[in-house]
Amino acid sequence: MNILLSNDDGFQAPGLTALRLALAAQHQVITVAPDRDRSGASNSLTLINPLRLRQQGDNLYSVNGTPTDCVHLGLTGLYDNPPDIVISGINSGPNLGDDVLYSGTVAAAMEGRHLGYPSLAVSMNSSDTSHLQTAVNAVLHLLPLTQSYPDRSHMILNINVPNLPWEQIRGFKVTRLGKRHYSEPAIRTTDPRGREIFWVGAVGGIAEAGEGTDFHAVEQGYISITPIHSDLTRYQALACTQQWLEEQTHGAD
């Protein structure tokens, strides 16, 4: 298969390196990743400053931009022949529940889908790298199966892998996104010159992790597979929003 590989942790990240080497042994892989850690970049594009693509190795490129920039450049500026799939990861840390709204890892996969390619976003449920091979094995297992996915033209699969040895993984589970509590407040402090600065607060704790969620599957030792899409329409609210609008504007007519 022809594969475009990216991430949000940067082109030197252990997860990307492990997956790149494993995939390259069996497939044609081009890797385009940020030149530094761009975690939390979400779906942002760089529109004001020029982007610089630098070759860092055989079919390995870095970009001074976001994960979305990387996939966009990879698909519109590098490939002579279109890839079969876009893979983003392996991310250091989970992308569960509301994390997908901020995740550069998920955003890279979404950009692949936005440009017409089936995509995977892959994350480890820990920044510990001792069980990276488990996530690599998960991708190698799932990759050939994606060719028979029932709706490849809309495929974005968000995959989260427990931080366990491969032999302790209980299997794969298809899940829905759970939910987190609101994030912690911003941290107010000062720099060495006494000037006020802020740090973004820590991610919120788990609010919904019942059976069927990605949180629950990973906690139980399963690899979570969540099909996601970029359509943010809240369909269940269309009717009540229409009714509300008609009621509020009826007297103004």
C-alpha cells in the first residue's frame, strides 16, 4: 500500500519513528510531520507565514507548520500517485472523548479524509513508550482490514491503544466517544522578569466512561476504534431549533 504518515508530536517522536519503520518494511511510506511538537493544534492551517518542507531522511520530511499543514502538503505537493490511506500517530498520550476536538493527531487524519482519503488516527493511552510495539501491532493488524471497510470514502477511525504488552490486549472494540469534565482553570504566574503569564490548565477528568465508550474499552484492556466525522451538525436539535425560531419570529412578521 501507499501510505502518507504524519503526527502532531514532531518528526523525531518515538511513536512516529516506530510506526514508520514497521510500515516501511511492508509498504511504500512517505512521512510528513511537524518540525516540533504541535500537540493541541487541532485543525489549524498556517495561512500567514510560508511553509518550509525539509527532507530529514529517506521519504521523511519535516514542516514548520501544523499537523494539518503537513497532511495538506503531503497530499497536494509531494505525491505523484495518490496514497491508499493516511495514518496519523502513534501519539504520545490518549485522544479519548472530547480530546478529539483539540488533537493534532486526529486533525491530521481529518485533513486526509477532507482531501478524499481514508484515514486512521492512532494514540497510546500513555506517554510511556515501553509498549509502543502494541500500538504498532494494532496498526499492522488493522491496516489490511481497512481495504474492505464498508464506507472507505468517509473513513476516519480514531484508535486508542492501552499501555499494555500485546499479549495482554483483550481484543478490539468499536466505541463511541466518552466525555470529559471542563478543563482546569488557566494558571496565572509570572516570568523571570516579573511579567504576568498564563499556562493553559490541565485537561478535565473523565465525566462519562460507561460501557460502550472509548474510555471504558481502553480501561478494560481493549483497543478502542471510534468512527468519527467532521460534520458538527447537531441533528437532534434541528426540529426544536426550527420551532424556537418560528415561535420567536412569529410576532415580528
